[in-house]
Amino acid sequence: MTKKITIAIDGFSSTGKSTIAKQLAKQLGYIYVDTGAMYRAVTLYAMQHDYINEVSFNKESLINDLNNISLSFKFNSDLGFAEMFLNNINVEKEIRTIEVSKLVSQVSTVSEVRKKLVSEQQEMGKNKGIVMDGRDIGTVVFPDAELKLFMTASADKRAKRRYKELIDRGDKVNYEEILHNVQERDRIDSTRKDSPLIVANDAVEFDNSDMGLKEQFERILSLVDDKL
Ligand code: DC
């Protein structure tokens, strides 16, 4: 049997982590887990229950309700990746809106939320053969991962990518709003007390501001080959 490893991909928002992670998982026959989708689904739940909006956040109520939040991924063979389900409802589209993006970093600062999601993520990866992307995968979720990647790119490049994605799917957004959201999330994600976004000591860093997807993927595949 071939050896299976754990691949942790962390980095700033809209650095193409999920594109690379999906492609890697497909090539290696590994499971892919988008942990940002889990934080987004908890945020959507908090919005639906009026625990959070743009002016207030009732953390206590969300914490008391965490046991009623069930998250699962179900593979969609037409799309080629697993979609996010919140209490058995497909929320893949709702969790990608700008409204969720604006609130998700605040929800992600709550230690009780992180504790719940980290333990679910560790369970999903216990048999290895997994590519997981997020902010704390190489530092907290799988500190022993065989391969850790850290992706970065300029805020402007990332905002342009996110803007194009949202416009392509028909959302009405403006570029300034997206750029502001990207910068604000960088700030909250990097400065929060619990599991801030930092580069793990043993992570390989990629700045893909000017690197094409193909070149990046080839470099990463050769890193995977070394580990296998
Ligand atoms: O990867 P993404 O942009 O969909 O993630 C959304 C937010 O979720 C991100 O701004 C911070 C949070 N997050 C986190 O705190 N830890 C993770 N492992 C993944 C995401």
C-alpha cells in the first residue's frame, strides 16, 4: 500500500488555497476539506438566529447553541468537490456571499467555536490521505502534518480574484467593498488571540501574486513527491 500523508494549506483569504487543495486531492485520490466553509456555515447559522449582524454579536447565545449545529460535507460528483451542509441543508451558495464574508472573521475569534471545529477536523483527518485548507491547519489542527504550505499574495490581487468570482456567479458587489473585506479579514485573522494566522516554522511559503496556477501546482507536486 502506498504511504498516505497529511497536507496542510494555510494562508490569507483568496490566495487560491482551495483551488490548489482541490486539484491536489484529485491528483492524489485524497479527501479535501475546506475548513473556511465550516466557519462560514457557523456564521450563517448565527445570522439566521440573529446572534450576529453588522452592529452586534451575541457570543453567549451562539456558544449555548453550538450543540445544535451539525456540519457535514457531501461529495457532488458533477462539481468534483464536497459541498457544505448545515443541519442537512446544502448551504454551499449562501456561505460564499459578501454578507457572510463580512462576519465570519468575528465568529472565528470565538474559542468555543474553534474547539468544536478543530476536533471535527482532526477526526476527518485521523487516517491521513487528506488535504485541508484554512488558517490554523499546520499550526493547530495538524501540527505533525508531513507537508505544510503557506499561501500569500498582495491584497489587491486577492481582491480582484474574489471580485471576479462573485461577479461571475451573478452577485452585485463593488471592488472597493471586496478589497476592504479582504484587508479587514487579514487583520482580524492575524491578530486574534486564539490560533491566529501565522506561518508554521516548517511551512513552505508561496507568494502567488505573479505565479500562474500551473507553475504553482507543479512546484507543490514535486514537494509532495519528496514526502512520499
Ligand atoms: O478560507 P475562507 O476565506 O473561506 O475562510 C473564511 C474565514 O474563516 C476566514 O476569514 C477566517 C476563518 N477561518 C479560520 O479562522 N480558521 C480556519 N481554519 C479557516 C477559516
